[in-house]
Amino acid sequence: MTILALETSCDETAVAILRCRNGHSGSELLASEVASQTAEHEKFGGVVPEVASRNHLVHAPRLLERVARQAKVEISQIDAFAATSGPGLASSLMIGASIAKGLAIGFGKPYLAINHLEGHLLSPFFGEAKIKANVSLVVSGGHTMSILVRAVGDYKIIGRTVDDAAGEGFDKIAKLLGLGYPGGPEIEKRAANGDPKRFDLPRSMPDSENFSFSGLKTAVRYLLPKLGVIPNPATRDEGSHSRSLDSRGLLRDQSANERSTRSPRRPRDDKLLNDLCSSVQAAIVDVLVRKTIAAAKKHDVDLVTVSGGVSCNRELRKQLGEACKRHGFEFKTAEPWLCTDNAAMIAFAAMLKLKNDVSSSVTQEIDPNLALAI
Ligand code: KG4
Ligand code: ZN
């Protein structure tokens, strides 16, 4: 069984081919390619949906050819076609889903519409045949969720962010500090040489199963002028508004107060910047670890998993791994290349569904707000 999957939920175009190993029940990745558009969107300060979808149209056919060549398979030999059907940007999702549906119809093969978050949450099991019940922390640029995973397709949301996602927090704070996009890796780099205890930053909603990261961003915003490194946003004209793009590429109103956070003024003091990054990372990691362990205890599982772009963060992996060990949980995460957006995780989720005889109708629409579970 060979599956081809496309992932075009935001600004990454990704295509992968996965095969069930002969004589094994696991799967083997034959090819996986990701074309990033980060550079094209950076100048706009966020993802521009129109630009993203046009780029998917350019990249997808090239990547299809490339993965087929690498995998040494003809597209006609593929047994099923899958694509991310949500959540994400409508105009981007449409490209990948339309290509997968077209190929499925053209070659008379099954089509699978895959939830992007399901791709992330199953990725720690990549290549394996079976999923073990677990509490899964999915931390990406658009989502922060803890989920009780009972089996493939059987999910219960335990907690989710009430405002910014963890990755969004990293990205917005990096912007405040004048660092590049995406902010997570930039903050992690600086944090490695900083003091995580220098600034006592807020850990919001400590007694809730939900998450909140916008208070941390606000705390950093108001700390910077006090440190004398960035103009005080409170002294700016708060009345005027402009239209801008948020980190997920959506147009929204923006006050002058918020606009001031977009001016990339990097604090000149390297030690200060490193300590700030380290304190920010510590605050985010601390909350994620504490809430995930509490959820695992409450739901009586043996296994904790973490996935999504933020799970590339070495401090998060280390601290969550250590906390799991202390509390007697097994801990599983995907390799870093599988944590950020890719099509291999979509192909893997599709493979597990096909094994359960689940496929989708080609009339199934994309859904920008597709829910994982209630
Ligand atoms: O899963 P992903 O590639 O895309 C979405 O589905 O959103 O996640 C992207 C997010 C970005 O916010 C980025 O800053 C964050 O993952 N990220 C990191 C690291 N690498 C990527 N955050 C913290 N530390 C990292 N090393
Ligand atoms: Zn993602």
C-alpha cells in the first residue's frame, strides 16, 4: 500500500509518499519534500493568504514530480491520495485538497481528508503500526491543545488556548524583541546563553486545564520600556487604527499600541536579550509541562506525547521528558523534522485510517475551522 499526501494548510507546500513495509505492519517513508515560503511572507509581517495559495500552485506540481522520482514510483502506482482538509487558510487548503481529489478521481483511487492537528498528534508514532492511548500536547503556531488520545480517530480535548497559541506567543514576543520569524527557533537560540530566572514572567491560568499566552506577551511588552530598550507603547497615540495581518495571515484591526510592538527594535544589550529570551522560554515551557503532567495524571494514561512546531524546542523536550520520568509516564515525541508542518505526518495519519477502512468522499469540502473533537 503506497499513499501520497499533500499538506498546504498555511504557507508550507509539502508532499510525501509513504508505503506499508512488506511483511511488517509499520510504514516506510519513501520521500518527503517541503517548500517553505517564509521569505516571501516575511516582508508583510505575516502570511498573506493570496500569496500563499499562488505559491502552492507553483510549488505543488514540482514537489509531486520530485517525490515520485525520489520514491521511484509512478503516480499511477499510488494506492490512495490524501490531503490536509483543515484547519488552516481556506485558499491554501483548497490547493492541496483539489490536487489530491483530482488524482484520486483520475486514477480511481481512494481520497482521504486529514485533519492537520491529527497529523501532528499522531506524528510521535510515525512509522509504527499501532497507537497507544496517551495524553498528547499539540503545540504549533496556530494551536495549543492537550488531548486525550484513546485510539486513531478517538480524541477528547482536555484543554486549549483561550488566546494566543504557544508558537504564536514565541513569534509575537520575538517580534517585540526585534528577532526574526519564526520566533520560536530565534528565542531558543538566544535562550541557550541566557538566565531563565532573571525575569519573573507570568504563568497564566495555573489552575485551569486551558492555556493562555497573551498575558506573557503583554508582560514583555511593558517590561521592555522599563528596561529602557524599546519606546514605551503607552506614550503612543492609542486612538488610531490600521489594518494588518496577524500571524495566521488574517486581516484584522490594529491599534497604534499594537503597531508599536511590530517595530523591530532589538535591545542592544546581548546579555539582556539572552536573559529575556531565556525567561520567556522558561515561562512557556513551565506552563506546558505542568499542565500536560496534570492532564496525564487526571486521565490515567501511561504515555505522554508532544508534537507540533514548538515541540522542536529542546528545553521543552528535555523538561517534559524529565517530568514524565519523575511521574512515571513514558514519553514520546517525533524527530524535529516531523514536528514542523510536513506531508509525511498527513500520509501517516491517512495510512492508519486506511488500515481501519476509513476513507473520505471526494465531495468532502475543506474546512478552515475543522475541529479535531468536541
Ligand atoms: O506546526 P508548525 O510548523 O505550524 C503550524 O501548524 O502552526 O509550527 C510553527 C510554530 C511557529 O510558531 C514557530 O515559532 C514554532 O512552531 N517553533 C518553535 C521552534 N521551532 C518552531 N517554537 C519554539 N522553539 C522552537 N525551536
Ligand atoms: Zn502545523
